[in-house]
Amino acid sequence: MARCTAPVRGHRTAGAAADCPACGGGYRGYSSYSAPSYSPPARSGGSGSSSRASTRNKQPRWSKAGSSVFYTPQEVKALTPVRDKVEDLAERDLRDVFLCHAWDDRKGAAKELHDLLESNDVSVWFSEKDVDLGAPLLRAIDRGLANSRVGLVLVTPAMLKRLPKGGVADKELSALLASDRLIPIVHETTYEALRDVSPLLASRSGLDTEEESMADVAAKLAELVAL
């Protein structure tokens, strides 16, 4: 059988190919070469939401056996120091969470989060029900902060508008930022928008309702503070 001479002499010209005992006159130049077709690997899950869901495959040490709540590695990293504080304060008779929110959200997103947390057996300090009519607001807030294990900051467009103006929410936030018990909950806005208003708060990782529902966020918080 004739052997191709390409390994030795190559087929760099038509003449060289014609002289090859195996290829003979069949040389058609480089134009005869066609690159193998390539198809990118299919993404698992099919949709963007399921792709994000596939990254939520962690269960931290505080999750109960059989829990259906899953976390991203970043969420576990952000929430672990808060959980440590929760465990440190386990012997004290405290509310589970203090909910810091903009006044404009008191009957909307803040009320929704409050109700979801309470439905998960989380005790919540919420100004709408914990500040008596006529009571000094700042003093009540100070007591609420001091008597809660974890501080939640509900970051909404309304909160972003309020923070540059100062006020009660700003005082609550300052107190929470001084501790390691703070969890931002970003809702209907972004961390980029928050960074423009409060770089210090934006530096704290938390939870985001763009990635999961408010109900899922509440379920994670309930696991975090359960003792």
C-alpha cells in the first residue's frame, strides 16, 4: 500500500502533493479543509433562575436536618459571623431580630417581611407595633436595638432616599453598623445603588430579593436565629 509522504516532506505545494504516491493528484489545497463544528456545552437547568438555583447548594451548620433551605457560599460566609453572635447571646431573653426600615415602607415591604418572619416563629421588633402612641421614638428604638440579637436593614428605594437626609433610620443604621449583627436585605434596588448612598452598609453582604422571594429570605433568617 502506498504511504503518504506528508509526515516527511509535507504537502506545502500542489507539486508536492502530486508527487505523493498516496495522495497523487487528489490535492485540492488548504481550501479543502473544514474545521470541525463546535457546539458550546448546554447549560444545566435551562433557565437563568434555575442556573442561579443550582449555585444555592450549601447548607450551613445551623441548618436543621432535612432543611429545604439552601444557600450560596457567599451567603454562608456573610451570615456565619451573625450566627456566632446569635449563639453568644442565646442565654439572654431577647427578641430575635430588630427590623430597621424606611418610614414609607412601614405598611408595604417592611410589613410583608415582618409578617413572614413572625409566620416562621421569629420574634421581631417592629416600630409599627412596638412603639406606643406618644412614647419617645428614639428611646424606644434604643431599647429595641439593645434587646434584639440581630439587626435587619431593609434596603429599598425609599430607604435610599431617606438615608442622605438623616433621621431615625440613619440613627438606627449607625448603631447597627457598630456591631457584627447586621444583615442588609436588598429589595427592589441594587447593591450598586446602595453603594452610592452608603458605602459602609454596601460593604456588608446580606440577602437580595432579586435572587429569591421575600418568603425565601424570611425562611433563611428564621433558620439563622433559631436556637
